[in-house]
Amino acid sequence: MNKSRFLLIMQREYYSIVAKKSFIVSTLLVPLLVLCIGVVPVVLSELSSADVRQVAVVDETGRYGKELKGNDEFQFSIAGYQESDSRNLRQKFNSDSTGLYAIVVIPKNVETTNQVSVYSEKTVQPSLTRLLEEDLDRALSASKIASYNIPELDKIVKESQVEVTVKGYTWSDNDEEQTSSTEIAMAVGIGLSFLTYMFVLMYGAMIMSSVVEDKTNRIVEVIVSSCRPMELMLGKVVGVAFVGLTQILIWAVLLGAGLLLLSLSGLAAAPAPEMMAPGVAAQAMPAGEFVEIMQGLLAVNWFQILGVFVLYFIGGYLLYSALFAGFGSAVDQQSDASQFMTPVMLIIVFALMIGQACMESPDSTLGVVCSYVPFTSPIVMMVRLPYDVPFWEVALSILLLYATAGVCIWLAARIYRRGILMYGHKASYKDLLRWLR
């Protein structure tokens, strides 16, 4: 393979994609959208919390209406009428101020039916339903306990409610105990597997689109006259790989800067403890819980996990990008590529589903087997890796992945050599097998 031609093709592929407006816009918009996904719900909650809705309570028992405490979203007030007939309630609802959101009816037999009614002109919000259920569950439970006439029974019940906290530890090679967190391991594993799934699928489809575009524009005829098809295909694969690395690097910088600005603005906007009103507690994470989370994060072997992640990401990318490039050369239009893309996408989706199943049982037979299968190992192994997979399993899986990627590149090059110059013929799987021979 001629090195200079390979580098020239790689540079052309890289600059042709990076210079596109669509690439620039998507590279800049994706971090903004990710930050908006995290910020918009907080802003909406702040805006909605400022609008307190009035709810009237018709308490036929005279006991439980006062137990509804309300919150920043709903404020309860005992109604001055005790009529639970729906028609009368509708008349009262219309005659009251327009700020009334709903009417809650607590019937006399609520202790036997355990049911209350809410009337409103619109569908009742789930947050109001949850608030009513929490307050009335607590009040009815206390009334039920008091009905047994056992001295200090409520105190006994409260003291008998025990919550057990399970803390995980792992032994190191020198018999030292280290804190481990199953939740953190699951989050890290599924996060890395989803990144692998997203990037491999996105950049693999980008390669196929580039191959089909060059074939449609007939520019490939000129390029192939001065270089081998193998050089052209590898140049595209490596060029798009650098495009992906560039995009990921820009995303990491923009997201990091955005998160830093948000954290600094959040700290600046947070009221100081001495400026808060008496009796108002700061909504902060408990120190003990924060320390446990930090210990769990520090216990993760990030150097090993990220290093292995890079190896699996490169191997999975080479494997699937070769398939996308080979299949892309066998079609004339992007719409015709679905018959070849669908099986590959199904394999990737299947690998992601297996990875999610391995979150609860990382050492299951299915998870271990799929960790060795090259078409699923880049995603499945990422889920299992935070659970301290033996080194020989990781090494064997990586060896099989790269060996299969090399075979796929060789096979895709044979398809690429025949298909890149074929026009006016919709290739089938039978044609692909004939080209391989």
C-alpha cells in the first residue's frame, strides 16, 4: 500500500467532512442540547413552583382535611361548605374565584373505603394525586394505630421501622479493603457501552454515506484510476475515525466548559447559610452520602477502564466501519443501503440489549459468551468491565475483536473493489458472496 496516497485520501476525507456546515452545526449544537436537557427541567420546575394552585378541601369527617399540608405547588384550604354532591360542587366551583384549581372531597367513610375524590375542570396533575396520597396515607395510618387503644403504639411502630444500608467492599491484591458501589459500576458500564453503541453506529453510517456519495458523483472513477481500492477504503475509514475523534474532543471541551460555568453560576446564585431565613434548611446533599459517592468513584479503576474502552472502541469501529464501507460500495443510492444496514444495526442493538441485561448479572453465561463474540464484545464487555473481569478474559476478547476486524477489512476490501465501479445494478447477498470468491 502506498503511504503517500493513503495519507492523501485520509486528509481529503477528513477535510471534506469537517468543512461541511452540517458537521459544524451538529458539533456545536449537540453540547448545547445536552446542557439544555439538564437545565430546562430545573428552570421549568422553578417557574412552575412560583405558580401556587389553590385547592379547596371538602372534609366530611372534620378530621383529615387539616392533615393536608400542601407544598410549593399546591395550597389546601378547608371549604366552608360540606356538600359532596357533584352538581353542587360544580356550582360552588364556578362561583368561587377563578384561581381555584380543584376540589378534594374526603367522605365520611374514608376509613373503610380508603378513597377520596378530586374534582376539576381539567385532568388532575399526578403531583397533586401523589401529594394527597402521601398526606392521607400518613393520617389514616396514625388514626388506625390510635384505634387499637394501646399505649405508645405509634411510638413502637415508628421505632420498629428499620432501614438497612448495604455497603460493598472489595479486597485488593494486598488484602486491603476498598469501598465499592454497585450503582456506580452499573452507571459507568452502561454509560460506556451506550457511548460505544452511539459512536460506532453514527460514524459507521457516516462512512457508508461518504462511499455512496462518491459513487453517485462519479468522483470515485477518477480516484480509483490513481490508487488501489484497498487504499481508498482504508483512507476513508481512518479519515472518518479522525473526524470522530475531533468531534468527540470538541464535545468534551464544550461540555466541560458548560458544566463548569453552570456549577459556578449555581454556587454564585446559592444563598449563604447566614443569609437564609430562620427555619429554612438548605437543600444540599448530606455530607456522609457525598463522601460515599466520592469513595465509590475513586474506587473505580478509571485508568484501566478508559484504556480498555479506547481499545474496544477502536476495534469495534474498525470492524463495523469496514462492513459499512463494503456494503456502501454495493449500492448506488443511500435509500438502497437499508437492506445491508438493517442486519448490522440489529446486531448492534442486540449487543446493547445484552449489555443492559448484564447489568444485574455481569457473570451470566450469556454475558460471558457475548463478551467473546467480536460483534457484541465492544458493547457487552463495557458493562462487565467495572465488575473486575479477569485480565485473561479481556485480553482474549480484544484479540478476537481485532482479528475479526482484520478479516472484515479484508473481506470488505474485496467487495469494495468490485462494487465501487458497478452502476445500474442492485446488488444482493448472492452478488456479495460471488465477489468475495
